[in-house]
Amino acid sequence: MVDITGLEDYEPDDSEEGSIYSPKSDFKKSVLAMEAVRACREARAKEMKKGFWNTKLDKQGNAFKTWQEDERKIFINSVIALEKLLSAECSEDETYKEFKNGEGEKDGIEKSIKAVFDKYAYHVFDFDSDSGGWKKTDQNFMPQIEEELLVPSVQDPRVLVGAKGGWDFKINAYYDELVPLYDKIFEELNKVIFRLNDFAEKFSEY
């Protein structure tokens, strides 16, 4: 049996290897916010290149594929991470809530994002017994680059055929249109930070 006598009074020392949290340390959200804002800024400072598969040959002549990261997705995900970090602050900021959800007849940014998704999303097909062909359903999603999707054949709409990469143009158009929308979100999140005086002062220290 392991002797645990005295462990209830043990407090880890910050200098100990592997120590990542001390109950007595302050939670400095301003530091985390600073790091998240910096990540967004650095991601956006790059050229918004699309992701793609790159095929190379090794010394034996064998082909292998490597994925080149999509800079647009990195920026978008960085902004999403920042918004999640500031979720408590955003939920209490009336201006940001109006920006996200809209007010009156004015649409919010969420509706704009959904509209872009609906514009380019792939719809799953279901067989229509009345027409004897396939029709789009309400089930939709955004495919991955070079993903093989089923679409009705041009020659015979009663047959579904695989189309690899057939949605790539729409996928890239989707992310191209998302970038300026997330530019706006990033801008508004910065405004949220500086509308909160106490938080802004702590943030400006770093």
C-alpha cells in the first residue's frame, strides 16, 4: 500500500519539472488574450493561400502526397479560438451581441456566415421515386479538397457517379468569402477588449 500521509499538505513548487499549474497562481486572462490576438494577427499577415495536396517522388521513385496547409483556415480558426476565449466578455457586450446576431432588420455576421455556407455547401442526394431520379436533400456539409462526392450522372440522372475533387472550386470560393467576414469578427473582438477598461488596462501591460 502506498503511504499518502502528509500529501494533503503538499504544495507543488513552480520550479519542479512538469509543474504547469499552481493553485495560488493568478489566472492571467489578459496574457492568454494577448497570445490569441497575436496568433490572429500573424495568421492574417500571411498570404491567404488555399490548401492543396503536393505529390513528390522519393529516391526510389515512389510517389507520396503531403498536405500544404490552408492559410485561410488557420486565420479563421485563430479568430474562432479568440472568440471562445472571450466568450464571457462577448456575452455581456451588447454591441458585440448585436454585431453577431443582428438587431431589428439588420442582419448579424452569423447570418452572413451561414449564407456563404449555404451558397457553396454540398447537398446529399436522395432517390425520388416520382421522377425516377436523384434530388438534393436538406442534409449538407462542406467537403474537403479532392474529396470524392456522389452526383447524378449527366447522361442518366437515375445513376449517381463519383466525382473526385468536383467540389474544389466551390470549397475555395467558400473560404475566400469567409476571410473578410472573419476580418470583421477579429476587428470587433479587439473592440470588445478595449471597451472593458479593467481588462484593457491589464491587456496593455503585456
